Amino acid sequence: MTEDNGNPIWKNRVESWKEKKNKKKKTSIKVEIEAQVPPEQLMEDKPAADAFQPLSTVIPIPKSRLAPYRTVIIMRLIILGLFFHYRVTNPVDSAFALWLTSVICEIWFAFSWVLDQFPKWYPINRDTYIDRLSARYEREGEPSELAAVDFFVSTVDPLKEPPLITANTVLSILALDYPVDKVSCYVSDDGAAMLSFESLVETADFARKWVPFCKKFSIEPRAPEFYFSQKIDYLKDKVQSSFVKERRAMKRDYEEFKIRINALVAKAQKTPEEGWTMQDGTPWPGNNTRDHPGMIQVFLGYSGAP
């Protein structure tokens, strides 16, 4: 018996049987190889695979949400075009220079508004994956390849901007879940107030305790004022037995820190007639807030807040 192509049926059956047998051998070899690989190595290969995954994905926005806003943009463009048509076709001959200046300014503002509508016409929302960022740039046994980040905190008048708020801002920055040697925080005080300087001295001293505490127990939020004021179960997801003891000690240290800051604020309410003086008896360079020399002070280095 033969098939249409002329080959005997028994020969085709033998070939198909050999193919099935070879497939079974390959499958068994693959299973044996996977069984020989220890589970630890399989777990190590997973982060390596995550390192090549995209760091973010675009979240699509429904057209039903974009259509109304795009309609409003089109209507505004039509009204804007009609407005400029009227302005250009109806010049003011008695004050032509003023009319021309106003039209140029209006065209400039309209152009800047049009440029501002481009990202709003097609907005993009992204979902980021921080764990993939860490897997890509932080490999065990190798120096971190994450980029350095600089934070700038500006202040002018510590009596209007409470130093405690500024201190919490600085503490939350220093306690970021990021390599310590990659984070730099700069505080700029345009008023050169001695209160800001003294409060930053206290903040730097407290940061030596607060930053290691946050990194050890993955504290969120990292601003101590907001963390200790939250009415939540702070024991959730905490498994280390020393957490309760260290949290109580940290809360006590923060309350003492607040008292020292409040004492500095109360002291700053009464400015001496001759101005502030430093510990060595020299006048404070920032006594004249409108005309003072530039001052730079480094409070913490890489070894200051590990």
C-alpha cells in the first residue's frame, strides 16, 4: 500500500515514530538539566532577567476622557483665530505704534499657549518599576551605577517659614531609598538668618540617627513629623524584634530635637541691638539681610549620615 506521493505507508509511520521518540529524548534531557540547577541559581537568574525589562510602561488614556478636552482646545483655537483676524483687519491709526506693540505681544502669548497645548493634546501616563531600576544598576558585589541626584531646598525667612518644616524636608531627602553617596542636599537661605544655620546644625546631628533608622526598617513616610503623627498600625510588615524598642527611642530623640528647634525659634524672636554674634565673638555675617557675603557650610559628608 502506498500514499499519493508514492511512499509506502509503513515507511511514513516509522519516520513519524522516530520523530516522536527524538522529541521525548529532548524533553527528558531538558528536565534533567533544570533539575541539576540549584534553586538559588534560578532565583538569581530572575533579577538578571528583570534588569533587561523596560523601566516604565505607558498607561493608555481612554478616548472618552481626551475627546472633551480636545474639543475645547479646537474651540479656543477657532476663537483665537477670529480674534486675531479682527485685530489685524482693524488697526488703530491714531495710535499705530501702540496697536502694533499690543498685537505682537498678543501673538507671542498665543504662540506660547499653542505650544503648551501639544503635551495636553496627547498626554502620557507612565507606570514605573523601581525594582527593575535597582536590578539594572545595583548588582551585588559591584558599585552602584545609579546616577547622582541633587536636591535644592530654598528658604528666606525662618520666622515665616518654620525651621521645623525645613528640617523635616531635609531629613526626608537624606533618608531616601537611594545610595547615600549618590544623594546631595543643598539648603539655600537668601536671608542668611542665624536661626536657619543653627537649626540645620541640629538637623544634621539628628540625621545621623534618623537616616539609619529609616533605611534599616524601610520607614514611610520619611519625614519624622508626619511619620510619628500618623494614626496607623506602625507594626504592619515589620518582622524585626528590635523595631519597637528602636522606634520608641527614635520618637523620644525626635521630641527632644523639636524642643531644641523651638528653643532656637524663641531665641530668634529677640534680636540683639548690635546683631547676632558667633561663638568666637565675631559678628554674624548675615546681620544685614540685604547685603551680606556668601557663606558655604558643609554639615554632613558621606560618612555623616550612613
